[in-house]
Amino acid sequence: MKYPEYVAKIISRFEAKGESAFIVGGSLRDMLLGIEPHDYDVATSALPQKTLELFSDKRVIETGIKHGTVTVIWDGAPVEITTFRVDGGYTDSRHPDSVSFTSDITADLSRRDFTVNAMAYNQSVGLVDAFGGREDIKNGLIRAVGEPSRRFGEDALRIMRAFRFAAQLGFEIEEKTLVGARECAEGLVNIARERIASELLRLITSPYPKRSLELMRDNGILPYLFGDYELSERVIGGIENMTRSEAARLGFVLSEAQPETAKKIISSLRLSNKLATGALAVARGAGFKVSNAEDARRLIANTGVYAEDAARASEILGVSPRGAVEITARQKNTPCSVRDLQINGKDLAALGFSGKSIGETLNALLERVIITPEINQKEALLDIAKERL
């Protein structure tokens, strides 16, 4: 296997000073899968201070130097470099209480989560694979390193990572690893909701989320994400047909929840306002039946820029007939919001409207325009407004 020249130069610089260094983690896993990594992680026997000295001619960011990690910028590319280490005990179900450095690459790999991530490689030594990661990649398996309950007990977020990796790669989860995830699921209550949300979003926007969601449902993981809301077979079975965006797929996942339940779940996940708004719009719009142009305009009025995703969700769930997405797409440039009207609040005030009646009238005019778009002309709307006054 070949890695980029800048990575080779980093490894060679360590080796020239009597230290060992290897590509590790997701970058190596991707290389074995024939996928070009987005970035590279390197593990080394050199202590953090020595790493800083070796790369004093480069820009170095002390990413997590207390735990042995620095980031070296070489030719504009960031490479995260971590000293071989052994973790101490875990008391918060997330972070090791202490870290000690070691010169043994196998000891470093033994603390990692899954076998597919617990390998190391450089061109002089070759592949270091003490836990069968390459064979598990070949067989399409996510397997915990060592005893699964210990791995998940150390860091409960690894439970989410197991299902996320399976969804990304289209892998199965090895049976003992699945049992360990089920037995340790309660540890998820100790994990920050932002971290759980991050893994959930990466999982549902992966190419193969269906199988992971089935396994999470069957092994009691989903209540730690969604509380009492249960995902139906329709939702789980249809998710891979949704657009692969966070708002579209999260909205689809929540499409059968009551509106207040969906809001509560999204609030608990502490998402950005933009993502929360989009997901709720898709979830809400999934219940709209779109069978003609007027239906589509109503959907757009209710969901805005998320209308096509909402129409797709509605179509997948069987609420709308096939073709709902195309109908909606054709209507996206027609007047579907108060902003699109050829009349505004000032025009109504000039007629004698005031207070809440201005907003009520604008909404009433929009309703007329949604039914008959051709009347969206200023004079025609003024005439209707006068009648209403």
C-alpha cells in the first residue's frame, strides 16, 4: 500500500531518529478498503516533546498534547500524530482517567475500539494486525477489540460508533460485539447529547443506515436516542430512499412522531437552529398528501426550501402518490408565501387595515393565491382586500 509523499516524509523523519511511526485508524482502514483517505493519522513511539522538536520547522498545533497528540501541517495537509499510549481506567463512560506512553505499537492498538481500526502500517515494517482487522474487513464485520463489554464500558459512545461504522461500510456487527452493546447501552445516558447527535447524523446519512437502525431497535439502543418514540418498519425500510442530507433524513426518521414529540427529541439533541428547522419541516411535511399543483403549493407554503424533501418523504411513506416530488419541484417558483404576494402590509394599512388584521388579511390573500396563482396582481389583491375590509 502506498500513502502520500508528505506522510512518507513524516514517517521517515521519525525513523531517521530511531523512532517508529505508522499510519493507524480510519485512514488505514480506508486504504485497505480501496478508499482514498481524506486525512491521515500517525502513531509514533516518540514522546510528544520529541515530536515537537522533530517538526520545529513546520507549523505544529498542540491538539491534545497532554494525551500525546499534536497536529503537523506539511505542505498544507494536517497530519495528527499521537504517541503510542495505554489508557488508564474510565470513570465517566467516555474519557480515560489517565494516559501512559509506551513504545509498543501492539499495546497501543489493544486500547482501540474495533479491529478494523486497530491496525498499523508503514512501508518498512508492513501491516501490524494483532487483532484480525484485515480479516474482519474482508468478511465485512465490526468486531470489538478484546472483550466487548469492557470496550463499551470504557466509552459508551463506542456503541453508537459501532452502528455508525456498520452503516457507513455496509458491514454486519459481530454477535458478541452486539451483545456487549446491548448490555452496556445504559452507559449512553452519561454521554453528552451533542456527541450522540453527531454519531446519529453520520449514521443516518450513511449509505446503509437501514440495517443499523434495525439492529439498534432490536437491541434496545433507540430509546436512548428517541425516548418512547418507536421507529416503524415503514420509516426504517424507507430511509435509504431519502436524500442524503441531515435535515432530510432526520426529518424522515421523525416523520411519524407527534409534533411535540419531534420537537422534544430535536431539542434534546441540541442541534443547530438551521438543522432543527429543516428536520421539523420535513417531518411535518411528510404528512401532507401531494397529488396536484395546489397541494404542492400548500406544502411549499408550510415547509419552504425543504418542500421537495418533504414531498419525497410523503411519497416514500405512501401518503402521497408517486410523482409528488416532481409536482412540487414544478411549483417552487410560484407564489407560496406572504413574501411572494404583490401586496404588503403598507398597502393594507393605506386601505385602513391595522394591527393583527394586516397579518390575517395577508394570510387570507395567500390562501386565495395558492388556489389561483394568476390573481397574484396588485390591483386584484387590493380589490379582494377592500371586500374583506
